[in-house]
Amino acid sequence: MESARRLLNGIPSSSRRPFRWDALAGLLVGLFSGGMFPFLGVIAREKLHASAYAIGLFGVSGSIGNLFSPVLAHHSRNRAKLPYAVWPFAIGRACLLLMALAVTAPIFIAITFIAQAIAALGGPPYAAVIRDAYPVERRGYLMGLVRVLVVAGAMVGAMVAGQVLAHVSYRWVFPAATVLGLVSVAAFARIGVPAAPEEPAPAEARLWDAFKVMKQDPAFRLYATCFYLYGFGNLITGPLVPLIQVDELHITPQWVGYLATTSAAFSMIGYLYWGRFLDRHGPFRMMLSVYGVIAIYAITYYFAHSVPVLLIAAAATGLAWSGGDLGYINAAMRFGKRDHAAAYASVFAFLQACRGIPAPFIGAALANVSFIGTRGVFLISLCCWAAAAVVMVTRGGLRMEGAREE
């Protein structure tokens, strides 16, 4: 209790209310996500016999929502961003209550697809809300603390769900977890942020104006390009992980829970480390370090012949995910001015969609090529991350680290 009080005393007074509600929402969303998302691919494959292409739709769903992020950012221009973050999260998660009816693979995947596509629309407005809630000099640290609570909740959720799913149907477990997700949205809605700018948007503003930042801002363009390559390498392996786990290694729900818990534990460590690293060194150096960490994940899956070995990959994934998450959100905040953060984030999300829609299917197709195979795709992902690192270094990314907030 005393340590929690000292922590709050170290937070700027204007950020204490947002931090409290953001932290509570983070803990609840961790319980929700940990109790559901680590198990989706395994259940779709083992219980419902979904194909690799069908499982690939899990990765595509968020990208479909991201395609419409620039439209939402344009509509929210010079308006309060909080409702634009809250409602997509609430509607998307409410859709997951329908998991009680998911008795076949098409229904199971359709519900998940629609829910994640809708929820993805809340990402860019969320970045704008957090930008206004936390000061730049402490933002990485405070966001890291909130993410620690997210992964702590995910650890508990995954461990509990892993045990419960061995005895109770996912049709009961997933809707129960969803209730926690909806409560987290209600908590986040009370975060409280500054009002929208008073000046109206310029009359000449158009939807496609947001994309001009790619031409006008070389630092953002370089970061987005490298992040595109990084994400592509991740996504082509996404639908193949359940195939290796279920078809080759015969994983159990309990071990899925152990892997998810390990990933969450290392995410917790990562958020604490990367948050401070980001505040000191900026997003470019952080992402360059992330490329080295995520390579461990691909190498482990390429050589894995037993389930316990996958704990190494889970640890690397947790560390890399936390760094990529903080880097992606903070990049839009650093590059964009106060009233342009959502626009930057929406362009980022749109580019993510452009890679996220084809990448899982490309990965599934490459796995069917005889001289590549399922495990060979993980080597291709290594090439993507190496290319991202080379582009970042050779194009001067490490010289573009200065924060540019106004």
C-alpha cells in the first residue's frame, strides 16, 4: 500500500486521475484477453478443425478495421477523442458474448473476426487520448506501468482459463471473460482528458490529407516502413503457430496456458524496461533492439521438437511484443502535434492493414510450398526483420530520434 502511494506521488497531479482509471481498465482487459485470445487458434484447430487459412483470418480481422481508421480519424478531427475510443472497444467486445453460439469453425471465426475488426477502430483514438493524458517526459514510463497491469491480468486469466478449459466448454468460458472486457471499457471511459481544440478544422481539410504525412515527414515514413517489415514477418508466421503446436507437438490446453503466462510475464518485464528505454533513447533504437529479440522466437519454432522448448519462444514474444506495442503508439504521439496524433496513428493503422490482410494468407501459402514448409516460413520472417534493421540503419533512423511534440 505504501509503495502504491509513493508511486502515485511520483506521477504529475494532472495525470493521476487518468492513470488510476487507465490502470484499472488495463488490469481488467488483461484478465479478459488472457482468458480468451491465447486459446483461439488452438481451439479452432483442435476442437473445430479449422484450416490454416481460416486461422489466418484471426490476424486479418484487426487489419480490416484498421483500413477504416483514417475515416474515423477524419470524422473525429477537432472533436473529443474519448468516445471514438470507447464505443468501438465496447461494441467489438460485446460481439464476443456470441461465442456461446459458436458450435462450428465458420461461426467461431466469424464472431472473432467481426469483434476484432470493430475493436481495431478504437486504436488511433486511444493513442490520441493517452497522448493528452500523460506528459511526454513520463509517458513511456506511465504507459509501461499500465501495460504491466495488463500482462499481470493476462497471466492470471491465461492460467485460470487454461485449467478451466480442460473441463468446461469455451462456449461458457469465453463469454464469461468478455464480461470483464466490457467492464474495462466502462473504467476507461472515466479516464478524463482535456477538451477538444476550440478552433474548427480548416475548410479545405480532406480525408486523404492525413496521408500527406508519409511524404512530408521523413522520420515517420522511415519508422512506418521498418514497422511494416517487422509486422509482416510476425504475421506470416501467425497462422502456422497453432499448426506446429497442435499437429506436430500435440499441445494441451494447460500448456497453452503456461506459454501464455510465460509470454505475459516477460511482457511485464519488457514494459518496465522498454518504457524507460523509450523515454531515454526514442522509438528507433528501441525497435532495432526489438528486432534482435523477436528473432529468438522464429529460431525456436524452426528447431522446436517438444512443447517445453516453446517457453523460450513465448519469453521472446513477450519481450518483443511489449517493445513493439510501446514503440508503435509512442511514434504517432511523438511525430504528430496534439491535434494530429489520431491522424498519424490512423495512417499507421492503415499501413498495418495493408500488410495484415495479405500476410497471414501468404504465410499459409508459403507453408504449402514443398521446399519451404511450415517451419521454413519462420526463416523468411527472420529475413524480414533483418531487412527492417538494415533499412533503419542505412537510412539514418538512429539520427532521427529527437522528440517532436508541440
